[in-house]
Amino acid sequence: MTSCSASRFIPEGMYMLDKVELEIDNKAVDVSLLEPYIRQKENSKWFSALKVPLGTYALAGADTTKWINRTLRKMGESPVVYDTLQAQLTCDDLSIAVGNMGYLNAKVDVETRLKGKNKLSLIYHVTTGKPFFVHSIRHDIQDDSIAAFLKNVGNYGSKLRDGKLFNVNELDEERKLITSLLMDNGYYHFNKDFITFSVDSARGSQLLDVTMHIHKYREDNNSSAMLHPRYSIRSVNFSGGDDGGTHLRNSVLKENTWIEEGRLFSSRDLQRTYNSFGKLPAVKYTSIRFQEVPDTDMLDCNIHVSTNKPNSISFQPEGTNTAGDFGAAVSVMYENRNMFRGAETFSVRLRGAFEAITGLEGYQNQDYEEYSVESKLSFPRFVAPFLRSSFRKNSSASSELAVSYNMQNRPEFHRRVFSSAWRYRWSNLKRTKSYKFDLIDLNYIYMPWISSTFKEEYLDNAGNRNAILRYNYEDLFIMKIGFGYSYTGDGEACRINVETAGNVLNGLSRIADFSRNGDGQYTLFNIAYAQYVKADFDYTKVIKTGALSNIAFHIGIGVAYPYGNSSVLPFEKRYFSGGANSVRGWNVRGLGPGRFRGVDGAIDFINQTGDVKLDLNMEYRVPLFWKIYGAAFVDAGNIWTLRKYEEQPGGEFDFGEFYKQIAVAYGIGLRLNFDYFILRFDMGMKAINPAYETRDEHYAIVHPKFSRDSAFHFAVGLPF
């Protein structure tokens, strides 16, 4: 029906391109490498089956003055009209591409097959012929100084080898490799155009003799050939804004400059210098220029650094809605981006919030108030003793001191939280690997007042499952140390985090014989401190299946263990399952631990937490039309406790049983991709439910019930 309705947009005597195929007679050639050379492709399909974008376009009327017709055409996709010229150019491009892979006698033919009155399919037939191999590699270096330099360097990573399949792309990579090597070693004027290749073959042979030529330097076409000049740095000079000042200390300028006097010119050092200044919050932009010193092989380096205005104040109002209770909040932040003329960032943020709470009975005050102050001082470098200058310079690092105080007054309780931390963040020069180290992170939680109604109904009521709840409404001191590592590469990402708390304090407690409370816990200033270890691992792999479509795989594992001075993890350190970034057949915090089930199936946000977490996800992502993308997913996972808690029956981890308690969900989703952010809508359905009362609930995929098994999620960004 879509094809018929879209055919009215095809001019008389023309054909709509219905399908394009690529057939090749050699399995050694990867077909996916040739697909980009196809100039015309059929209309896109949803999930490789339905041409919905074409159908959307076909719904539009001919009158483009009507907004509905313009909108449908913009959202949809116009039919692809077959162009014989584009088909012939595709044959030429494919022939060249296959030839560059080593099949120099390749031939490409195109076949057309009519379908109905005005549709056709295209089939490109590629015949590769016999492959050609590199017989020998010779070097014709006309510049003696470069010849001597390359001889001293030895193996510089060249991939050209005798006996390999001939590949033009590898020749181009060789040009880039040598050019980069020479430009990093003083050859300021060198570029890859000075390198050419010639290829000879004996008649009737598939063996090729490859010669690489490195030509002498010419300033222009009218200049005579000469040896390539090799430059060193004579001086490095800094300048700033209109007044000429950089507003940064000389030590900071030198620390972020890789170009040094007396060293050979290096394009790598130039890029590193740009990167170093680019990460400084105080720097607006950087311009680096080199000037040749007449009649010498020396360069003067002039670095112009323009800085931002140091001070800024921002004001941010907010509207809040918590379970139907409306409120408002406001934040004011002051920031100085160059506190000590070293690009240090100092900020102070004040926030106040108010919410009128309704529906609470037995409480005197019905309002919620929150006030907080947070201050940070960030240094764009390592601030630590005993670090080598080379280590400081080879890392894109920052050091941060943070202090905050938060005051919450609720009808049920008053809470005060004081936090302070000293943190390090750094990454490698390519920014593919990043690290974080929380040298010390202190959190003091103080509960000055708890409503008698709240205590009677929740904390002191023996009939409620409240041991975990009660633990999280007591004064608590957390002193933790943490380390994290993350890697982002070609289609994959990995994240590892480890943190531990209370070990230093526990050692001091035993040495200094700290006092204990009624539960036998050591206390500091009459406050029990938390002791635990926690480790998290996340891995995501994205495999491309088309120009914009892909399949994403994700695994997330987390383990946290309370010990020593703690028998329960602090609430904010516990794991939960379900929600937009977990097993999407369940609402947030609605799954687990194990086969635990809330009263009457309701979510129990305190008890549905655990010490172990497992997430397994697979998602197929595909463009639909306009800025809308679709997804189909399968999720699996759950959480468990490492100890047996009476409040969480069925939640303890057991190697012999845990795999039977893995929940499974499936679903579909829509993403609105606005480039700078993504709005995500997912609908998940339970497939296997470990917390069941009936067989129908257990295997919901066989006995689906929408009202019981569905969950809808709205989020910003991709789930993993």
C-alpha cells in the first residue's frame, strides 16, 4: 500500500528504486566496506522491514501551502528515483575501491529488474579477479638527511611488507606515518605531498614492485629543489589580551607549554600545548604562531592566550513536584575561574527550597524546607607532593576540594548533612582513559529531631520490617576512599569503581580503644561510623549494523559488603533494580532483592535494596524518521543481599539459586534525538518474574497482562 501511494510522486517514464543489492564473487572481501560507495539506496526501513518514512511522506497531499502536507513531507522520506548516471558512477567507484584492495582487474556490472509499472531493483555484481601481492618494497629518498634520519629510527611502525596483499589505503597510511614522524622531529615545512609511490608489475604476473619516493623540498613550483630544512625553537613568548597580559602566572604558562627552547620543532608538542591550554577554565582561546628567524634554521614561537572574565554570578529558579506536592527552589552561584592566577576555579552555591506537603496526618508541621551551601576549589593540575614533573605534564589532571552543608526540615524528621572531600581526576592525552581518586571523602549525617509519630509508626513498631529503615535514620559518620577507572574506545566503554570506608577509623578504634554504643559499634564523637567495601563494573559494546543503526550490549555488576563496624550498608550505597536504566519491565526500585515481594505487590523502597546487583541488557537501535529513533530491547538482572535479613525474605544471594531469580523483560522505545540531548521513552514488559505468586506471574511472557506486567519510563540520554 505504501509503494502504491508513493508511486504518484514518480514522474512519467521514471522508476522508484525499490531495492539495492551488492553481490561479490570473493568471500575474502568484506562487503560492508563497499556499501558506502553505493550512491543511491532504497528508502529506509523500520527494523529492516517496514518503509514507514516513505509511507509518512506518501500521506502528504500535493498542496504544499497546507502546513500538514509540509509537516508530513518533512517528517517522512521522499521516494528515491532511479538515476542511471548515479548507477554508472557507483560502478566506477566500486571498481576503484576493489582495485585499491589489491584486485586490480576487478569489474563491476549493474543489473536492473523491473517490479510492476514504475519500480525496479538494482543488483551490483562485483567480479574481483585475481589478487595482486607486493613482491618488493624499495625506497627512493632524494634527501640524504631524511634518509639518514629514517635509518636511525629503524622500525617506525610501517605496515608495508613483502608478500602482503597490495592495498592503496596502506600506502596512504605510510605517507601519513612518515609525515607525522618527520614533523615531530623538526621538519616544520614537510607534508605528505612530498611522498609518492610508483608501482610496477611484470606482464602476466600478480606480483608488484612498490617504490616509495621522498622528494626534495621546494618552496613553490618555481623554486629549485633543496634539502628539507630542520628547525629548532629559539624562543617561546607569551602575550595576552588588549593590555598584553595573560593574567596567568608564568609557572602555569610554562607548565602547560610543551614547546621548549632549544628543542626541535614538533607538531605533536604543538597539539599538546593547544590541548593543555584548552582544558584551563580561565582560557577563552589560544593562538600559536611560529616565525622563522632569517638566515637560520630557528623558529620563534609566539603563544597568545586570551582569558575569560574571571567572575560570574548565576541565578536558577526551579519548580518541583513530589508525588503531587508542589514547591519551588532557587539557586545562586558565584564562580571565579582564575582565583590565584593559576586557572583555579572557586565556586559557592546557595540553594533554598520549599514544598507544601499534604496528606500527612499526626504531624505538626506540614511543610518541607531545605537550605544548602556548597563550595568547591578546583585546581587544573595535580596538587600533591612527590610527583614528577613529567607525570604532571603527561596527564590532563585536576584536583578538587569540596565542602558542603545541607539542612532538611521535613514533617517526619530534621536531617543535617556535612560533607567534605579531596579528589583527583586525570586522563591520558588522548582522553580515552580517565581516572579518579577520592583521597578522602567525609560525610557526617546528624538527625537532631524525629517526629514522635514517625518513630511510633515506623522506627519503633515491632510489627513493621524496619531494621534497615531504622539504621538509615540514625546519626552516622562515613569516611571513605575511592578509585575509579574508565575507558572509551572504538564502540566500547568500560568503567570500574572501588571504594572502601571505615578501615582507617577501625584501626584507630582498636589502637585507641574507642567507646562502643549499645549495638557494640565503635563510635567517633559518640557517633557510629560505617565500614564497608564496594566494587562496580560496567561494560558496553556497540556494534554497527548500518549507517545509523546498531546493537548495544551492556553488563553491569556491583558488590558491596558491610563488615566490622556495620551490619547494614548505608542506604545511599545500596543497590536497587528496575527503572529506566536497569530491567525496564519493572518500575524504579520495584525489583528484588531475589524473590522478595512487597506487601500486596507494592514497591517497598527501603527493603527493595541490596548488596549485589546484576544487569544484562541488549538493545537494537534504528533510525525511524526525522529526529525520531526506535529501539527494541531485552533486559535481565536483579539484586540480592549478602546477609540474611528478616525484613527481606528470599533476598539472600545463593550460588545455587541466584540464576533462578534473574528477572527478564522486553520492550520497545522511542528516542527524540536533538543532537545535544536525547529524550527517551521506553515501555517494558515482564517476561520472567522471580517474585511471583502464580505460574502466570512467573512466566509473564507466556501469560502477559498489560496492567500487571508493563512499565513506562521517561528519561534523558541513552540507558547505557
